[in-house]
Amino acid sequence: MKLTLGKSGISLLLFVFLFCSCKKEQTSASLPRSVPEAQGVSSQGIIDFLDAAAKSSNEFHSIMFLRHGKVIAEGWWDPYKPGLKHTLYSTSKSFTATAVGFAVSEHRLSVKDKVISFFRDVLPDTVGPFLSDMKVKDLLSMSAGQDPDPTFKTVVSDTNWVKSFLAVPVVHEPGTKFLYNTLATYMLSAIVQKVTGEKVIDFLKPRLFDPLSIEGMDWEVDPHGINTGGWGLRLKTEDMAKFGQLFLQKGRWNGKQLLPVSWIEEATSLKIFQAPEAPQSKKDSSDWMQGYCYQMWRCRHNCYRADGAYGQYIIVLPDQDAVIAITAETDDMQDELNLIWEHLLPAIKSGTLTENVSLTEQLNKQLASLALPLPAPGNGSSVTSSISGKTFVFESNYKHLKNMNFQFNDNICQVTMGIDSSDYNFSFGSGRWITGETSMPGPNLLLNAKAHHTGLPADIVTGSFGWKDINTLELVLRYIESPHTETIDCKFDKDKISVGIHYSNMPGNIQPEIKGKITE
């Protein structure tokens, strides 16, 4: 795991040198670095957070903590790395809204523009008054008036998502009722492309990504080459932190105003409550009841956030002049936020704090040693020799798995999986992760969307194996540019095999075992 965190106990001269170096880095590709106490943050609070995270049910992949514009703590849970992108899911929405902000600042559109005005050629035969009244700002604030959310039904069954969105009945007056609607965010992406002639990712490149030195990003598209908008953007953790810092600085970066202050304030202020009728006790305990902005959520403690499924967060804390970026996989996103409020928020103090050599060294070591558990090696030697080099064929099954071949050598298990007409090769290490690439579609909430992953590079994966018992091989395949993991349990019984494939924290992750046998 890469760690960039200053050490305490250095001489005053070296401290001044470090401080000056950080000041120079503000115009470089990386954010400047500092130590927690120098920026008024207790190292103990960060240590307490890491300890609590380890005991929680949440699986953290990375964290970056900024105070006064400087990175004071950063860590990646191995095998996740600082140079890897990570699927953001709905955190993508905040970037789409930012593209709208740039378009508005350039007078290419207005938030008061009618949605139908951009798509006259694909309107339904009858345009009702609510659809006619729907404005860009209604899409931005998740108050388009549709109910239920048409997203998943549309993206898996239709190829013209704009036309399908406009055909969905609008049952509430736009702007009056909150409903989380990812297809509405997609429509913002389509509008930006309509008025600029560029995909959102290309439109943002010279305006946002280049000034912030963000490189290597990619974004999924629909069947017509429009960025999906509400999901599909992949960025590195530091890229996420930079985006949060830009908003904290009211759109200013390296002395230049990229986005108007007025847009930042408009985009991050309350527009609509999710459930105005909810009891106060619920509002007080939930970060999903604080109000919605323009594709961002208000939080407790006067904070706001970009928010993606399974715990992808960019949290801006204006009162504390801080930003926290996190990637993770969790099915309890509120618990993940609670850990921040319970440990990191109270660690932030005014002014600077006295150096604490032992605490800083402890924090350094803890951040450097972050790692996700590996499969237990176990002992499958009695089975290994009988299955190595053998190919198992399978009956018809939901995975379309045709065959599997196993090769064991030097504590590496090489597996070939035949799915439909393609063969996919993976390497799994014993007691370690082995990194590779694959074009095999991995777990994803939008896996079945039309054009899913079209044009994107192969997925980076890491594999490790162990034995649950003398007959059961466990293969753990992490898609480390996403939150998700695929675990394949192979139970051997002489010439037969039973395979169970499980996706971490995914809907429908429990499927029947797949039966097969050795073929000669």
C-alpha cells in the first residue's frame, strides 16, 4: 500500500523543508501532503476510525482525508492501490451535475429550460402538462415527477433511453416530490451532449479533469454513445478528493475560478426534502433525510456529499475545512458514515496540535499495513494432484459455464473458465494476490444495461485461493477497479464437481450450485 504521510520527530529545519515542498506541490498533479497535527487533526482520532472500521461489517478499500487543502492521511486496503480507478456508481451523478454547471456558466443552457425543448424529435404522441413543465432543475433535484423510478426497467430493455424516459408517465408536478431517479441523471448527460456536441467526459476534460490533473478516467455509455450520467464513472481516490476540494474552495483551483461561486452554492444547497413527513427522530439519525441538492446529498453536521452505491463517498465538511474521500463495499452505508461522524469529525480541532511522535508513527504503520483478508490456505494436497490438468464439463446452468480446467504449480492455481464461446484465464495465489486482467463481465448493479462496459478496457482483477476443507477449493476473484468480489467454491468428489458462485453484497448473489464432471 502506498503511504505519503510526514513523520513526526524531525527537526525544525526538516519540517520547514517539508512545508515548503508541500506548498510547491499545489500546482503539481498531486495534492500537497502534511501531518494530521500540523493541520489541527488528532492522529488518535484517525487511528480510532481505522480500528472501528476493522471491527465493522464494512469493507473499506481506500480513504483520503484532507484538511486545509492538504492530505493528512491516506490508505488503501491491499489489494486495492492508489493508482487504480474505482467504480463510483452514483457518485458519478455529482460530476454530471458539474457538467451542467459548466454548460450553464457558458450560457449553453439554463436550469429553467424545459426538458422537452431538447428532444422534440422523440417526444411521445401526447405530451401531458407535467412532462411539458419538467425543467432541467427538476432533473437535477430528483423531482422529475415520475413514479416509480423507471431506470432499471429501461436500461436493460430499451436502446433509446431518452425516448423511453420521455414516454414514462409523469404523475406528480415536477419539483414537488422527491424520487431517486438515475435515468433523470442520464437525461442531464444527454442534454449536455445535445447542447455541446460532446460526451460529458469529453466536455469536462478541459474544464475540470485537466485543471485538476485528473487522468485515466473512463465512463460508461448508452447504446447511442451518451455517457450514462448517473453511474459508470471510474476515478482514483485522489481524483475524488480533488473534486471535493474544488467544491470546498467554491470552484477555485490554483488561483483560477473554474466554476462560478454561485453555481457551487446553488448545487450544494437544499432543494427538496426526501421525506418531509418523517418523524424528527428519523431525520436526526439519518444522512438520507437531510435534503437533496443538485445531484448531491446534504449530510448531518452541515456537510454535503457525493454518494455512490456500496459506500463510495466524497464528503465535504465546510465548517471544518475538510474533505474525506472513501471507496468501499458495504450494505450499510449509514454505518459507514456513522464511523466518520463518531471518530473523524471530533478529531478535527481548531488551530494546530502538538506533535505526537509515537501516535504519528503508529498511524503511519497502521495505514501502511491495511489489507483485506486472504482465503485461508488450508490443505487440499490430497485433491490437488487428482484434479490438476483436468477439465470438468457442466450441465446447462444460469452462468452459461461450459467447463473449468485447473492447473496447480508453485502455490499458484491457474483456472480456465469456458463461458458461452469464450475462455477466461485466471491466476490465484496461495497466501497472496495475483493481479491480472479479464474481459469476463464482473459483478455490477448495471451489468445487464444495454452497452454495459462498451469501449472500456479489460477489468483488472486479483486472485487468491485456499482450501475450506480437504475437498473444497475457494477461489476469490476481486475486481479491484470496482467494489465487488466473486467467490467461486469448487467441491470435488472423485470425478465430480459442484461449483457455487457468489457475488459479494449483490442482489441475487445466491444461486444454485453448478454440477459437472471430468471429461476425458
